[in-house]
Amino acid sequence: DKDTTIPTDNPKVFKAKVNGMFDASRLQQLIDALNSSDTDDMLKILQDLVPEFSYQGPVQA
């Protein structure tokens, strides 16, 4: 949605314009999943943090 995003140098990456609170604990859970190589958990958390995120490729650890 162009009203809630700001373009970046990468045409596939946008910054969100949001009002409200950000749940830093969910971001920490994602970082922990990345550090533990728990790919399934990482993808679930990323989908929760970024509802528009859709991963269509194979899951590799």
C-alpha cells in the first residue's frame, strides 16, 4: 500500500510508515530462531511480524 510504505534503494524492499507500539520481544524471538537455525520457527515468526511476507522456496537449515 503506497500510503503506508516508503520505497528504498531496493525495488523489492519498502519501509513501513506506522503509528503504534512495536513488540521488541517478537523481534528478539526471530533473532533467537535465526541464531539457533530453527528455520520453521523463524519463518512463522517472520510471517507474524510481516503479514505480507510469503516464502515460496524450499526450507533449508
